[in-house]
Amino acid sequence: MSVRVSVENDYTVVIAGVHALLSPFRDRVQVVAGRPGSPGDAPVDVVLFDTFASPADWQARCSAMALDPMIGAVAVYSAVTDPRAIDDAFASGATGYLSKSLSGEQLVESVERVAAGERVRLLGHDGEHGPAGMWPIGDMGLTPRESEMLALIAQGLSNEEIATVCYLSINTVKTYIREAYRKIGVTTRPQAVAWAMRSGLAAVR
């Protein structure tokens, strides 16, 4: 029997990218559109929680999903490999922590293991890997990290808040932002926010 999977993220393009990655494996995973818990919904076996540009309260969100009776298990799907993020995910009730550098086959296998009740931790490269389209505006030359910086700036986060959310040093955040600004041709934060909003980097909640 196939595993029922729901993808959780605030950006429709991110959800669409994960759906596309899973689509060749329809015989093994049934990807459910929308969030579990709507009237008439059936339970899902696994929520794949994509933490791209998640705000500072993502751990509370993870905990709420882990306690939801409509959800069998939560697997965090992330480009972050910092041990603090992994510890936070498991402490928040996740039973899987899966790297975005995994292939579609590896991701499906991991989801199946999580659905079977196994605690799964599969890491790969940090931050800068994966096919364009798996993150917003990746086809415009921005790396996953640079795209995430712009998304978080559009949410109104300061550099210090971004560093905390992304488990990065403040200097690393500034480097990513500077490079993102160069690529999109802006020099100020208001210009970056305006560009991000025009380019589909507005979160939908």
C-alpha cells in the first residue's frame, strides 16, 4: 500500500517542487494536496515539513503537527545540516530529518521508513545543492540560500533573526544577502523586499 504524504511549506512553488520530485513514485507515495485536518480529509501517514524560509517558530509548528491525530509522523525536509537544527527537529516531535540533497528515490525510501515508525536521519550537502525549481526563483541564478535570504527579508526579518532561523553566523548571512543583491540588481533592503514580492517570494499561510 502506498504511503499518504502531505508537503508543508508556506510557498506554493516549494510545495510544487517537492510534488514534482515525488511524482515518478506514484506507486509508492500518494501525495495529498493541501494541509491535513480540513473537513472530510483522511489522515496522512507522513507530513514532509519543508523548512525553506520558515520563521522562528518552526519548531512549535513541527510540534503541533506531531501531535495532530490526523498525521502519522513528521519528517523535516531541509537544506540545513547544522546539528542544532537536527536536535531541534527531533525535540519538536519529528521522527525524520531528511536532506534536500537526497535523490527522489532516496527521499521516497526515507518517507517509507518514517511511515513504518522508524527514526530516520539522512544528511547530505548543506545549503547549496539541489535542482533549480526546488526553491523559489532558483531558475534565476540564485542559490537555495540566497533565495531563502530574500524570502526571509520579505517576511521582515532582520539579519540577526535570519542568522538564528537559518543556523548561520551573521557574517555568513551578510555574504549571502550581498551576493543575492548583486544578482538581482538591488542595493537596499526596501528594493530587495519589492523585488521579492514581485517575484513570488510572498509566503502564503
